[in-house]
Amino acid sequence: MKSPIRVIKFWAGVALLLPLYIVALTGPAFAEATAESNAIAINTIWTLIAAFLVFFMQAGFAMVETGFTRAKNAANILMKNLMDFSVGSIAFWLVGFGIMFGTTKLGLFGTDGFLLSTADPSTGGGLWQFAYWIFQAVFCATAATICSGAMAERTKFVAYLIYSFIVSAVIYPVVGHWIWGGGWLSELGMVDFAGSTVVHSVGGWMGLTGAIMLGARIGKYGPDKKSKAILGHNLPLAVLGVFILWFGWFGFNPGSTTSGTNLSIATIAVTTNLAAAAGAIAAMFAVWVKFGKPDISMTLNGALAGLVAITAPCATVSPLSAIIIGAIGGVIVVYAVTILDQVFHVDDPVGAVSVHAICGVWGTLAVGLFSEARYGISSGVGEINGLFFGGGIQQFVIQLIGVGAVAAWTLGMGFIVFFIIKNTVGLRVSREEELKGLDIEEHGIEAYSGFQIFTTE
């Protein structure tokens, strides 16, 4: 009869050796399945975290726009930013995502995937599509909310709701399909890694059309057409908003890999940060030279200009090139704001057109100038060399075609949409409502209770 100790030792040995035996039987297939499932989990988690960071940018836009405008319109600005994401999410779920990423029709728009109908929650691929949808939905909301600042302080709330739905359902998704959804610009070879054109220029061009169709705020231009400054009421809020946006951009650009196993997310984070810093510094010195003072509002827009400019080339350029791209963006925004205001008399309260449209164009073209194959290959974009790195002018021309096509589509659709709104529900509030402030007249509430301020001119 075997002793209890020997029996215990025998079964203990079996328990220790059994897992090793199973691994030996399954071999590499077992290890491969584990590595693959881990990669899927890492990519999904990374994409969701990036999406949450980009979602937080809505708060950044709300703070920037509120700070750069007057106290009597603060609640209206906040309401518009809230509704941008709320209305935009529903519109993007209904039709926008399908138009953007559905099966292409002549390279112009998608034809399926509406209501997330192609996302099967019982499969890994279907579950991934849910993660990808939320990531793309927050990008869509970013494009829509850019227009809010350019049209601030004189737009009817109901008109803005209609605009928000249309841009999220159709205008933005069509551009997204052209460049990110397998459309004709993608086939042509255009590169816009995280959306200098897809997101920022679309929002900026829509803001330009809205500002033109609305006209300037009361008191902005005198009889001689000379511009008068209408100062924002809370610079600390604007500063907070810019830092939130800068923070969120680390989801915007590195997150566009949608892959946590792609180590180029580190490089992209570096180029993003350096461009923002260079944009702020360059804008500060540019406005200092031009107006004699290092103006903080223009410097804040310089940081945003650098971020917008690096969004397209962030995965294909070196850190040094990122600094150059961001610095040029910072200088561009100072002069673009001045020219739009003083020469063309476009009243853009927060500088949204200059930051997002003009610097979005610059960043997209910079892909064709500064890209280096070693960065493009590592990030998965491909072997692309810009003009300054031996690649010739071909990529620059492709980028220019893309910029022009998107501008034509967005400006054309913007004027059509705002013209229809203007001649139906109305686009602009009355003179009395504008003077009293949109908080009281449109929403029946003050952002700062007991602190209502309005002017008579």
C-alpha cells in the first residue's frame, strides 16, 4: 500500500506537468492566438482612450469660445457646444458613418453601414467597429463645433441646430470618405493622417460661409469700415480651453493610428507637442513685432495653429520639421486673423477660420514638403518623401488638389445650407436680441446670474 505522502507527491507532479504538456501539444498556435488576442485588446483600449481624449476637446472648444466672447452670450456658446456633440452623434450614427466608411460609390460616398448596421456584436470584427465608430464620432463633433466660434454672438439657436445636423450627417462624412474611406482622393494618394483638412478645414470653411452669410456683429465695424475690437470677457477660461485642447490632441493625432501596438504613437506625440509649442512662440513674437505687445489671445491661437498644422503630417515628419511647420502656422494665424478682419471685414470672434481653415490648408500642403519615408513607413502611412527630402513635387500637387476639392465642396455646400436656413427659419437674431445677449433672449437664463451686461450699439 502506497503511503499518503507518495500519493500526494504523485498528484502534485501531475498538476505541475499537465500545463506544460498542454502547451507542448498546442505548440506555436497557442502562443500565436494569445499574442493576437492581446494585440486586439491593446488596439481597442488605445482607440477608446484616444476617443475619450478627443471627446474632452469639446470642453476645450467650449472654454475657448466662451472666454473669447462676451459674458451675455456665454450660456449660448456652451449650449451650442453641448448640442454639437449630441445632435452630431445621432446624425453620424444615422447616416454619417455609413456615408464616410460604407462601400464606396464612384469614390464619392459610402452606401451602407447606416445605423451601425454592419457592426455585429457577436464577432470580434463587429465589436471593433463599435470602438472605431466612437473614435470617428468625436472627430465629427470636432469638425462641427469649429463653426460655433466663427458664428458666435448673433446666430439663432434653432438655425445652429439644423446646421449641426447637416454637417455631421452629410458635409463632413463626404469629405471623410474621399480621404479616409477609400474615396477618390485616397486613391489619388492624398495623405491627411489625422485631419488638417478632413476635420479642421471643413469646420473652418463652414465657419467662413456662416460668418459671411450672417454679417458682422453690431458695432464691429464703423461707418468707415474700420474694425473695432470686441474683447472677450474671460481670458482665464480661454487659456484653460487651449490647454484642454492641447491635451486632447494627444488623442487626436497619436490616436489616429488606432493601434496601441504601433510604437510610432510616441513619435507622433512628440511632433504634435513640438508644433504646438513652436506655434505659440512664433505667434507671440509675430504679434509682438506687429502690434508692440505680446498679446495673449493671439498667442493662444498660435498654439492651436501649430496643432492644426501638424495634424496632417504628424506621422510622416521629423521633430525638426514639426517645429518648422508649427512655427509657420503660428505666424500665418497672426496675419490671417488681421487680413480677414481688416481687409475682408469677416467678423470671426475667436479666429476659427484662420486657425482651422487657413492653417489646416498649410498643414495639409506641408505633407508634400516635409514628409520623410522613414517616418511614414514606421507609422504605416507608407514611403513618402516630400519636396524638401528628394520626393519631387508630385505629393505636393496631390495635396493641393485635395485642399482645393474639399474647399470647393465645403464652401459650396455651406453657402447652400446657410442660404436655405436664412430664408426659412432665419439665420440671425434680431437687433434687440443681439444687444441684450443671446443668453436671456434665446435661452432665458444668464451664465452669470445677476451680471447681465448689454450695450445700445
